[in-house]
Amino acid sequence: MTKLGAVALAAALALVAAGCGGGTKQQAAPKPPRLPRALAQSWAQQANAVATAIAAGDGCTAQARAVSLRQQVIAAVNAHRIPAQLLEPLTSGVNDLAGRISCTPAPPPTPPAPPPHGNGNGNGNGHDKGHGHGHGHGHGNQDEGDG
């Protein structure tokens, strides 16, 4: 999802909230469907937050916010708070938004290498493998006393 797409969704939500009508009343034309203002404003803010996360390169946050927005729209649809004429464009828009964002988590940091601990690796600290703790010292030269 591009920043432009998320901004377009936010603009569409704002237009729906405003009613998309002109300033003059038309007697023959029915009133356009409108979302409750509080819903439209909240959803527009959330769509902007998705766009902000995308612009920052944070696909995981953007996706989480888009999924949250979609869940709220679905809840409003199920509660019959959305005019029938707006159901399809609104649900299509939030489904498309959430579906176009990919979350690629950063790889986990590599653990630091363990410090050397003198296990016979020749590091010169006097702790060679197989030697130490006083076992076997002083018994290695069997040629003493034969001469």
C-alpha cells in the first residue's frame, strides 16, 4: 500500500463524512448517505496513521493499524451504523487497504559471541584442556634416576 493509497482512503472517508453534497439544497434530489461524523473522523485519523506508518517504512505497524480499522468498520456494519449505499465502497476500501500492506519483521539480532574461556584453545591463559586441578602433575618424567 502506498502512502498515496492510504491518503486517498482518508480523503474518501472525509468526503463521506461531509456528505459529498453542495451547499445548496435540491428539492428533487435525495440526501446523500452519510456516515456518523464521529465514525468518519475516527476512521480518517486511523487511515492517516496507517499512511504515516507506511511513510516511515514500518509495514508491521501500518498493517496492525489497517487491520484494526477494518475490524472497527466491520463492527459498525454489523451494528447497522453504515448506510446501505456506503457498505460496499467502505468495506472494499478497508479490505483493500489491509490486504495491500505487508509486514516483514526485522530479523532477530544476532547474539554476541561468547568470550573465550580457556578450554585448550591456545589463548595462553594457562587453562589447557585436560590439565589442571593438580591431577597427574609430577608424574610425567619416568627417566629420572636411571642414569
